Amino acid sequence: MYKKFLEMSNTHQNGNAERPLYEPKVLQDIDFDGSHCSTYNPEISHTNPGEGLLMRPLCRGDYDRGYIQLLSQLTTVGDIGQEEFDARYSSMEACLDSYYITVVEDTCTGQVIASGTLVKEQKFIHKCSARGRIEDIVVDNKYRGRQLGKLILDVLTIMSKKVGCYKVSLECKDKLVPFYSQFGYKKEDEQNYMCRRYSD
Ligand SMILES: CC(C)(COP(=O)(O)OP(=O)(O)OC[C@H]1O[C@@H](n2cnc3c(N)ncnc32)[C@H](O)[C@@H]1OP(=O)(O)O)[C@@H](O)C(=O)NCCC(=O)NCCS
């Protein structure tokens, strides 16, 4: 199933709506077995996330597969029409090698049921290096407890190194610190997260 998706996305047989946001080979080529941090029982991986499930890059057509509804289980999303979604998708797509939004689709229902974002922020410091930021991890509440949250975190963390980030970070609430610690994330000494909000 995963192979079929790669073939289709490489040849763009499905047109614009199915063109992946980032090169699927980046996901395909990660060394999951040799690099994952969490434990899985039963074993799952990026190429085999579970019966009927497919892990892949986000594509424009995911608007019609419940992607916005999924994100609304994470935070306020608002009423986003197709046009607004398309415009934002296009601007992300234009930032080459920057947005690695990775989703899990339930191929039986045709719905996107989990998602996570790796943003690669390009820098001049550290010899023109890049910093990774992991954001917007969400698993549909009907699919929670099936290790998909762990899988997405492991995959995006491995991917951040593979795409050349010198470090990767994330922000989370206190109650999720144990969840993220298992992937090697630590609170850094004398570092504080500061924020000025302009809206909720
Ligand atoms: C957090 C979230 C992504 C976890 O997804 P999931 O697929 O249910 O998680 P998994 O099945 O991979 O479980 C991973 C482990 O983390 C634990 N865990 C899951 N959610 C947790 C939570 N909210 N707090 C603490 N631990 C949690 C599980 O008990 C499990 O532990 P185990 O491996 O020892 O059994 C999911 O609950 C979610 O989408 N929550 C709403 C959005 C959100 O809060 N996102 C994170 C923003 S920082």
C-alpha cells in the first residue's frame, strides 16, 4: 500500500490534489528500526502503522479527508474554506524543504486520523544550519491509544536529523512532559519559553 502511494506521488498520476507537500522519499528512507526511541507492542513503523493505515506526507486533497476537523481536536482552527486552505498550502509548498507535515490516513474510511508537523527553520548560524520544530501533534480521539502519537513523534524526530537540523525542539503542557521525554527531549537548563500573544 505504501509502495503504491510512492509510485503514484512520484508520477503525479493523481494530479495536484494528491501531490505530496514534501518529497515522500524523505519519509520512506528514514532508518526507523535503527533510530526509534519508543517501544512498540505490537510493532509498528512508518511503513506499517497498523491495519489499513498509511503514513504519508500531507497533500492538498486532505482538506476533503477531514484534516481540518482533525486539527480542531488539538486547538481552535476556525472555519477554513477550501480556498483559504489552498492558499496556505501553496505558500507552505513554495517554502521548499521546510514543511514536513506527516499524516496517517485510514484507507478504509478515507479519513486523515493523525498528524504531526516538522518545520525546518533555515539559519545562518552554525554554518548555515537549520533548526527543527515539532508542532501540532494530534491523533483522532477514536484512534488514541494505538501508538500512533508515539509513532509520529519518533518519525518526525528521526526525520529532523535526516533533513539536516542541528537540533529539534517542541513545546508542551506539563502533563505531556513524560510523553515527550521518552523521545529524548529534555528541559534545558537556564532556557525559558517566552511568548507574547496577540490572539488566542
Ligand atoms: C497526545 C496524543 C497525540 C497521544 O496520542 P496517542 O496515539 O493516543 O498516544 P499513544 O497511543 O502513542 O500513547 C503513547 C503513550 O503516551 C501516553 N499518553 C498518551 N496521551 C497522554 C497524555 N495526554 N498525557 C500523558 N501521557 C499520555 C500513553 O499512555 C502511552 O503510554 P505507554 O506507551 O506507556 O502505554 C493524543 O492524546 C492527542 O492527540 N491529544 C490531543 C492533542 C494534543 O494534546 N497534542 C499534543 C500537543 S503538545
